[in-house]
Amino acid sequence: AVLTSWRETVKGILLNFMPGQEMGNAVVDILWGSVNPAARLPVTLPNIEDEVGFTHYEYNKYLSHHDEGLLVGYRWYDYYNVEPAFPFGHGLSYTKFEYTNLQVDASSRRITFNLQNTGKTAGSEVVQSNGIIANAKHWIANNQEYGRQINNAIVDERTRFEIHYLPFIGAIEAGVGSVMCSYNKVNGAWSCENNSTLNGDLKNYLGFKDGWVVSDWKATHSTSMNKGLDQEMPANVYMNTEAIKKDLKSGDITQEMVDDSVRRILTPMFSAGLFDYTNNNTLENNVTSPEHSALARKFAGMSTVLLKNSPRAPSPAALRAGLDAHDEDAAILPLTWLDPKQAKIAVIGVQADDPIAHGAGSGHVHPAYVISPLSAILRQMGLEKPSSSDCEGVCVFYADGYDEMQTAEVAKKSDVALVFVGTSSTEAADRSNLTFSSLEAQKNLDLKQPRRYMDLERMIGIAGAKQPNTVVIGTNPGIASTILTLKLPLK
């Protein structure tokens, strides 16, 4: 999640989360309308830091009381009658859909309807298939990274079932193949050896029958097969042959438990067809191919959320193209209203040229390449490099944002300003704040050059003040943990 205190100063906002190596091409696809931004927000975007007051729930390294109960996410906003910046599930579109024949089955918690795309842009659906086993994580109450390997989350039964378990229930009903248990303790017992939550709740009550429980990396503390863990990762420190033989002999585990774990692991593998071919690949393989690149580009576009798309302001480009800029349907996006022979585009922000495209920690990959938004926009406009200040005809002006005067200049003389901002996150530490200017942006491993600190919110404000047709394209982590504040007992 991110703060968007500047949202009223711009016409359009796109969030592409962590878009990957085809980032630039996917952004161009969205900006010029060849792909519809069909994604929806997976979280609520707040108005201010700590809006829902998580930091007073004894957020510390050793103990976290989930006293908020059911007042999480949209429920908090509904209960206190607070309007968020953007609600969970928000997302605009370039096309229109018609919903008919709505039916609700309360017993199975399923809603069905007929959906027809009545617009001009196609959409698609993504499911678990093609030899890939989905993993749902982290089970359970892993709501902070700070002290995650020693934290004890105190959470009552109702809150577990009505808040924490709901996403896993949906995953189980969809046929997820595996669930990863977390580092933290839950009510005093380690999550990966918690008989109550693993065997009692997950496997029995929620009906997770045909998939396996795998530990987070080094989150295992014992040979805990009898408490619901099926696989230890990444090594067999506790669940090795000798340890299992010893526990079988002592009666701590039974042969039936071993057989059940093996069945749970193999069943999804056979279902996904992993034994239908010989896998000769290695971790060192470069699997990049034209087909994979096309798929990465498609997914990056599909997962982009269009937060705001207001009518554009009168501009030289609209007048040259003979468009009525005051038409209520004359939205800022897509940019098809730009004059293809005279378009003036300002591309602002170092994120456009040297982008954050992946998260850090386990979320980071080493791509064979990363397409920057700047290079993709230049290619879209038929240019090889950014334009000089005296450019005529089609021009793409670039400012990295560090020079405020340059930012204001290129924004003012253009038909539209595309402002790129980005931040990142990693494991074992919570983000310092929810702005795009957070320090995590400087630590991302994708960057070709170390990124100096910049007040990105101020950069957006400068561009928006000089150019009424400003669009912000943000790259940010999908979900934020509780925010670390200076009030905490840091040692």
C-alpha cells in the first residue's frame, strides 16, 4: 500500500506493483490503450500513516496482540465511517462490462453471474495450471516482518476464522496445492509446529485434504510431522531420515502420519503433471524466450490498477487533434488523443530510466533484461533518445526529477506529463513509511545506479502544478506490514 496525498493534483494514476522485466512495454500498452487495466486493488489505500491504528496493538519484536479483532481493512473504515483514499477492490477500466443473472449460494459462499464485455478491449482469466503448483502463505497471523522469527501473535479464534483464514479458505476451495507456515508463534506455539492451527483448523476443519504444508525457510524447530508439518525447507535439519526413524521408534509419530505427508506432497505433483515429463533444467538456466517475454508483458499489463482517470484539461494536443477536451468522456487515458505528428510528452522521474521492477528478499529475481518505461515510450513515439529542449514535431522530454527547475520546465512545455515513482520492500523488516519516498527505494537490487534520496511526493506536486494533464505511474509493494515508528522499543 502507498499514500496518495497528491492524488487531487493529477489527472491519472496507475499502480503496477512489481511489474517485472517487461515493465516498460507493459506500461506503454496501458498508456496507449492496447491493453485494458483490468486489475483491482488487493488492499485499501489509507489517507494517512497508521490510519487504522495498528501501532498501538503492542507492535514489538516479541509479542503482538491482535486486539483489533475483526476491524481490519474495509471493516475498520465501515465501522468508523471513514472514506479511504481508495477502497479494497477499486480499479477503473477502459472498457465496460455488463453483469447479469446474479445468484448467491449462501451455503457454499459462492456468487455466480454472467459477464459480458460490451466495450472494445478484451480481458482474460488466469488459473492454476501448466505444471505449476500454487502456494498459499503465510499461515498464519504473520502480520509483521519486524521480529518475525521470534514474535508471538496473540489472536483469538473468531479473529483467526473470520479474518486470517478467509483467504486460505478461498485458496483451498480453488484447489491450492500447498500452504506455507510462517516463522512466528501463534498463541505460544510455533506456526510450523502448531497442532491447533495446522491439524485442527487447516487440515481438519477447513478441509485441506489434498495438499501439503511446507515450512518457510528455516522456520522448523522440531520433527513436527505429528503437529501438521509435511515438509521442512530448505534442508532436512529436523525432518531427516534418522530423526523420523527415532520418532517412529519412540511413537512420537506413526507410519500413518508419514504416509499421509507423502500422499499430500505427491498428490498435487501428479495432478499438475510433474511426473509426465523429464525435467532436465537447472537453477542456472536462462529460461527467457520470446514466449516467456510475451507472457511477462501480458501479466504486467493485466495486473496494473487504474486508480484515477479524470477528464483531461484543454491542451495544444487536443486542439490540434480537433478533440473536445471538455467532453465528459475525454479521459486522460489512454493517450490516443495525442497528435501523432506533434505530440509533446514529458517523462519525469529516475524510475522511468532505471526502474525498480521487482521486490527484494525472496521476491527478487535476476532477469535477463529489464525494459525501462523511458525506452519503451521512446520506441512508441519513434525516437531513439530523449529530445533536446528546442525539439519540434514529436518530442519526448526527460527529467530525472533531481533538478526541480528542469522538472517544472519539461512538464510545462508538454501536452502530458508522465511521472514515474517507485519504492520497494524486503524481508525481515517493515517499510519505514507508506510514501513513495521511503528509504527502501534506495536499496532495491534492480537498480543500475545507487538511487539518491528524493522527495517524490514533491516531484509529483511540481509536475502537477505546471502541467494540468499529469499521470502518475507508481511501482510499489502490494501489501504493507505494520509501520515501524520511533515510538517502538528499538535496541
